[in-house]
Amino acid sequence: MNEEAERPTAYREPQQARSAATLARVLRAAEEIASTSGLEEMTIAGVAKRAGVAVGTIYRRFEDKEQLITALSEQMLERREKYVAEQLRAARPSLSGVMHAYAHALLQSFADHSSLFPELLRTRGTRSLDRGARTITELHRLLLEAATPYADQIRRSRPQQALDTAARTLLGACFHNSLRPDAAVGEADRRRFADELGDMAIAYLLTPDRCPDSET
């Protein structure tokens, strides 16, 4: 069986405003339940009760729970991609401005429903679209695109490679923070941590490569 055959078919998109409103209510209910109890504990019946609709209403739109999770993942991850893109567009026009805006936007994105977002970023088996991997790629691309105009400020010998390293490091740090039991969750703690991540990235980008001949 090939990969395409293993992927779930797309759910049925609403054609009318009333149906779209119902779908939005269902996805909001699914997000609320999954955020507090986890994806594994989320059930179609529970979502229907929270959304105030009949179970059959959900099954007319989604074939099964996996398809509902796919739709939920698409919505949540797309929302976060848009948020990071907006924050980068509003960043101060400098390398420092971009890196700090990225660190703050990423940390805020991971902090929202912190127990659920990392789970959405993971692959959910061969039957699921790897939407999480596409989001990671997009978040990475957004930083490279925003920072490239200021690449002449980078003092590393390979500016684009250095930007790639900084992007991977910030993304990894924010993802790791969301999984820690002592994660920075308060507004003040998140802001401090994001400032430190931005400072760290800038310090690296503005530090020339170490000369191999100077090593002992």
C-alpha cells in the first residue's frame, strides 16, 4: 500500500454559512477537550456534547475521529503559522528585531494549549497527514525569509547556514520548553525566556567563526 492510499480522505467542507458555523463550533469544542484531556481521550460523543450538536452531525462531516483530528490539526497549526508570520511582519527592521520577534512568537505559539501543540506537531501514524512536519518547515522558512534582508549584519562566514542553525535552535528550544514540567508558562517568565533566546541567537550570529588555528 502506498503512502497516498494510507492518508485519510479530506473531510466534507461546508457549503453554507450555517454549516460553516456548526463546523467552527465542533472544532472549537474538539480543541477545548483535546487541550485539557489530550487527543487520545477526545471522543466524537464528547465533542458533540460540548459543541451542542448531535453525534450524527459530526459523522456527516467526518468519517471518524482521525479525520476530525486531521481537521483540528490543520486549523490550529495554520493559525500558528499565520500568527508567527504576522509577528515577523511587525518586527523592528533589523536582524535583532527579527530574531526577538521570532523567539517571542514561537514561544507564545507553543504556550497556547501547551500540552496539545507538541502533540499536533508529531506524526500521528501512517494514516495521518504529517501536518506537523509541514508546520515546522513553514516556521523555519518564515524566519529565513524575514532575516535574509539583514544577512549582511551576520558575522559568521556562512550567513545563510548560520541563520538555519539559529532557526533550528530557537524552534527546538521552544518545543522543548513546552514539554518540560517546569516550563516557562507565566507571561513574565515567557517574555524573559523569549528575550534570552533572542539574545542568544543574536550573540551567535554576530560572533565571527572561531579560527581553527587558535584551538589547542
